[in-house]
Amino acid sequence: MTLPTRRPPLYGDRYRGRVAVVTGASAGLGEQLCLDLVHAGATVVGLARNAQRLEPLSAVLRTVSPTSHTVVCDVADTEALRATLATVITRHGGIDLLINNAAQDPGVRLADITVDDFRRTFDVNFFAPVAATLAVLPSMRARGAGTIVNVSSDGGRLPSPGPGAYPASKAALSAFSESTAFRLAPLGIRVHVVYPAFMATELGLGALHRGLRRPPRLMIRRVETVSRIILARAGESSLEISASRLIDVAMVFRHLLPGAYRWGRKSW
């Protein structure tokens, strides 16, 4: 990994001096978020379970910001996740921005999927963000400020044909985000749910290899684009951060013409 040749946006210095934690930091969107945040002046702590894949990111983060670092943590182990976040809060004096980005897709057909596959998917995609949110809330409430970003999936609101574990876990995350956003906004804590469109990450490409039809071009986004959309809007009053207007339109079409939507969706 090398430093980018073009400096990313500074976002009006809103992240300068802030402490940001990003899960799923070793690749894809999580890695890009870490890079963009550290160049915007934040102290970044990137979490992922693979130490070898974290090391290149760690080196770049330290080059830009000596106080930034990575931590090996399997977010599915919620006890370890809570302990890691407690350590970050103690070391850095608090967490200003939590981005729950880590995700997994079991990649199993409906005919073969098991309840354990569902449990593992929910452990990473739902229970980990819930545990992380609950872990950072006390310090955010004490300071009267903080931002929590939960990266959901457009599959959580427009599920494609399949076993349903991944979209179900993301739909649960979206509901959790919206419910908590109502209660936390008056306390100065913003909660966002991100719908990132399709990205050519390992997760996205894996879905294509298993038979998912490639989405239309207007539903495809680069990780660099999605990262910048998230960071430009995090902390604002809106709940949803959507990277594709076309998918937003598809939501309206589904509501107005559900029969036509289902007829077209079953083969896509």
C-alpha cells in the first residue's frame, strides 16, 4: 500500500483532531475510510481480524499520523470488541466517530445454508455493530457529541433472490440504526445508516461469482466515491446516506408497483 498521489478532501477540518474507529479496516471500503480519515487529520484506529492484511494499512496510518494504529479484533467476538473499544477510549480520551463497516456473506445456497450460517452472519453484520454502539454510547453521552455510522446494504432494503442471511442481517442493522437515531439525536449523537450501492470489493465480487447479476452502471460505485460520500455527510441531521439515486428510485417503484417490481426482481 502506498500513499495516494492526490490528497483527499479535508471536509472543512471537521475530522481534524477527532478519534475515529473503523471496523473491517483491512480491505475495501473500510481501508479507504481509514486512509481518507487519516489524511483529513483524524486519529484513526482500524479494526480487523487478519493481522497480516492489517499491517500495510498500519504502516501508512503511522506515516501520516503517529497516533493512529490498527488492532487485530474479530468483531464477532463481542466481548473482545467491547474490550478493544474500552482500550481505545482510555488511550485516546474518547471516540468521536464509530464506523461499523465489517461484514460477511456466508456464500451458501438456500439448499445448503444452516442456522449456524445465519448466526455467524448476524454475529458480524448485526450483533457486532450493536455491541460497538452500546460500548461507545456512555462516553459519547457524557460529552454530548458523537457520530455512529452503520454500513448497511441496498440488499437490506431491496433483497435479491437467495438464502436471505446477508440481506436479513443488514435489514436488522438498518432498523436498529433508525430506532436509536430517534433517541440519540437530542443528546447530540448522530446515527447514520449507509446504503453504498454495489462496490467491486471482495464481498461484492464474491456475490457476482456466485451468480448475482451485475448491477446497472448507475448502481455501481467505487470505494473511493462511497468513502467520500460517507465522510461528507457524517454528522449531519439526515439518517440515511445513499450512494445511488437510482436505487432510491427503485424503492419508490417497489412501493407504488409491488407486483411489477417483484416480477422484475425475481430474475435479477
